[in-house]
Amino acid sequence: MKKLLAVSLALLLLCGCASSVADLRFPTAATTGALYPIGGALAELWNKNVKNVRVSAQASAGGLENLNLLRSGDAELGFAVTSILCQSYTGTGSFDGQQNDKLRVLTGLYYNPNQIVVTKDCGAESLRDLDGLRFAPGAPGSTTTQECELHLTAAGLKYPDCLKAQFVGFTEATDLMRNRQLDGAWIMAGLGNAAVTEMLSTCGGRLLPVDDATIAALQAEYPWYARFTIPAGTYEGQDADVQTTAIKLVLFCSADLADDTAYALVKTFWENIDTLSESYAALKGLTVADAVTDLAGVPLHDGAAKYYREAGVLD
């Protein structure tokens, strides 16, 4: 009898230890984008340095899908830009009637610029010139499709009827442009993006600017937009600055994530930002002050806020 009790107690202890490990599913972005490898690096960092968590990074269609996965309970972490983050939190726009008031921010990251690539021989000089062209707004469910819609609408076009649209991801769009089956594609990603590099270097592509009037129209309705310059020389063959728009990218979670887990994830990230930025150019120059600004009204997770108060960037 004593032996049986001892075995039972051991099993209970083992079960208790197993149940204390938090499995965190972490959808990131398409494998061709800058976020997918960053997500993998973060998962590896956390798994090595944060006790009792097991983070699994995975490819996804981007922010819209990531937010839907969080709301449905099929993810615990994710990346998204503040535009759709705000819409998910308030139940507006693409998330009309699907409010997720448990959405929380772990950390603000870098500004994500819109990068519109067109072929040099398509004749487009402005967003309005995309009217009637063969164009890839992005993969279904991706952030880029919404960005394309908002910008073209602000430019006075009727989306998606104005395009001969092909809803494909970065890799497919690159292949179609190379085969002269596509006139352009919308990409929202950090500077130095591999797909943009490929489109400009091997597909006869060039960056299309966003004009002042379109930016003003966007900012009047969507204050999270910032005017952004892609510096000359960012890509091979880009010999002039290109004006566009940008939105801050954030790492988000649910309010249901344990406070101590959120605190540990954020603390570990910022304590290793110098090492991460050596491998991932998009993270270079980030400071902890960037974590709490321009979040479009979506609250910080309580555990994250505790770290930022300790770091002196939050009251």
C-alpha cells in the first residue's frame, strides 16, 4: 500500500511539473519575409533562457491570420502591425463584429514600411497608375492585402476592381514578375527584404513612391500611418530616396498569458537586443523606449508593463 501511494505521489509530481510548462504557439509570417527568421530566433532565445516555456514559431500568412489565430485560441503570441492590431482590439475594419478585447502588446518593434514594386516597363509612376495593371496585393489573409486596399482607396481607385489582381505571396509574385506575368506587387516588410531585393535585381523591378496627397488622406483617417523614406542605396539599383508610408510592428499576446511569463519574455528580448540586431538588420537601432510608443491605443500586457516601469520608460 505504501509503495502504491509513493508511486501515485511521484506520478502526481511528474504531472504537476509537466503542466507547469507553457506551450506558446507563435505564428510569424511568410517564410520569404524578414519576420519568419526573427520569430524563429526569438523562439530559440526564449526556449533557452526562460524557464517553463516551450515556444514554437511557425510560418503564417501574416498579421491578419496571426490575430485570428489568437482570437480563436490557436496561438498565444504573434506579430502584427498596429493598424490591424487596433482593428482586432476594437472589432472594426477587417475584424468587424469580431472584437478581441483580450489583445495585449508585449513590445513595440520597428516601423514596417510599405514597399510597392512595379516593373520598369509597366509605365506606372504613382499609385493611381496601377489602375488596370496585373498586380499582387498579397496572399489571402495577409496584412499586405489590407494595406494595398487602404492606399489605393486613398489614392482614388476602386479596390479591387481597379486591378487585375492575383492574390499570391512574395515568392509566387517574384516568379510571376520574372516571367512577365505580373506588373507589380505590394510588400510590407522591413528594409532589405529578400523578395524586394529579388524583384529589383532579377525581375526588372523598381520601387513606386506614395505621394503626399495619398499620405495626407491616409493620416486623416488612420493616424497610425507615418511618412517614411526608403533611403537611396537600400536596394541594388535604387539610386534615389523613395517616399512611402510605415506602421509600427508589434509583438502581441493575450491578456490570458501569465504575468510572470510575459515579463520574462519581454525582459529576455530586451536584454539580448544587441545580439539579435547583429543578425537581423530590422532590429538595429531599437531601444526599449520604442517598446511603448505608437501602439494605436492597444494596451500593454500587465507583465510587460511591469518590465517597462522597471526600465524607466513607463510611469
